[in-house]
Amino acid sequence: MSEHQNTPGTGTARFPDDVVARLEPDAKEIIARYPRARSALLPLLHLVQADEGHVSAAGMAFCADQLDLTLAEVNAVATFYTMYRRGPGGDYQVGVCTNTLCAVMGGDEIYSSLKEHLELENGGTTEDGKVTLEHVECNAACDFAPVVMVNWEFFDNQNPETARNLVDDLRLGKDVAPTRGAESVCTWKQASRVLAGFDDGRGGEGVQAAGPSLAGLKLARERGWRSPPSPSTNPQTTPSAQSPSDPNDLPTRPSEEEGGAQ
């Protein structure tokens, strides 16, 4: 085990030597990506989560050792972000958005239905260790409400029946494809390793923006809307002034003279 002058004190949980030996090469590869070692903490936490399925006290001590951080510094980060589990969970983290728009569109009903169907409360895991259920805040996919996420993959426009079918398929080991993005859903540990920055060999994640997300851009291109020049720049030299019909310009609301809404 590496020795550091600010290594947490005696009594702190530690990984066995064989686990440290297995994780250290990947940890060093992650750390080498950053000009400052401490900047690697987030992906390093994903690395230990990919090994254990959650971030344990031993996992945090490993990160502290690798980065010359105190255990308190690592713990502050690991407990701040909800993407890190603090205890064991299922292979598939099923999150139902219950924030305002998803809730009024049926998210609350979906969540209640899944709790009853799986016989779980928030944060609970099925006895077979397959599914952990949670209600989550906004997933930044309000245009597809109500949304369910499985290991960070989107399942759009859900209802109680489709959500129940989804968790049943996950528990049966079926190949489940999200609405957008990846071709199929991987396990929690596999997803954590990808978030640590390692290619899983499953190809690209595919297109995330679709349907209603692109409606505004489509309308802007059809009507020739473009972003105005910045007040701090010379309008004669801005790209939008030179190419008023450039389809890549950002859309803005038109003025009344351009036929905008009253």
C-alpha cells in the first residue's frame, strides 16, 4: 500500500492488497490525465464504485492514498454527489423523476406503481439484487416527461405499465434498449467504469438529442432566425453578420419587425 503523510489514521477500512494491486494501474492512468492529481477524484470514485458497486470507506481511503488527500476531503465529495452510492445496491439503478413537470405528467403515479410492484421503498433493492428503486430530481429531459432512467440511460414518455414492464425485463435479464443513446443498458458497475473514463467496447452512445429537443432549432432554421451579434463586438465582423442564413447559428426569438409573436 502506498504511504502518504496525510494518510487517514489507524483503524480506517482498507482494501486488501490484491484489490489495491488490481486497481492501482487504472488509478494511475486516470490521474495521468490531469495536470493536478486531485482533479482526478471524481473518476477515481467511479473506478472504486465499478469494483465494489458502491463507494465504501475502504474505497474512499484508496482514493485518498492515490491523490494525497485527506479522508475528509474525499468523503466531502463522495457524499455530495448522488451518483455515488454509499452502500450496496442492485445491478440496475431505476430512477423515476418526480420533479415538477414529470410529476404532473405522471411521474408520481409511475413511482407509486413501481414501489407497489417491486414491494420497495425509496432506495430499496429487490431480493434478487437486480433493481434499486429511487425517486430522482430533474434529469434534464423535461421535453420527454415523464422520464425514467436506468443506470443514467433515458427511458422517455413512460407510464406505469411500461415502467413495470421495464423493471420486469431487467430482472429477467433481457436485453433492454433505452429510448435514446446507447444500444442497450449495461450494469451499474459497467456504467461506473465508463464514467471513470474507460471504453467498454460497446461503441458510441448514439444521438441523445431528438424529437421535441430539436423542435426549436428546426423552426429557427426554417424561418432564418439567427443570434444577434454580441454588443461588445463589431457587427461588421461577426459570423452571424457575414452569414445571416448560416444554419448553425443559435436561434433566438425574433423581433416584431421580423414577424415575431406579439
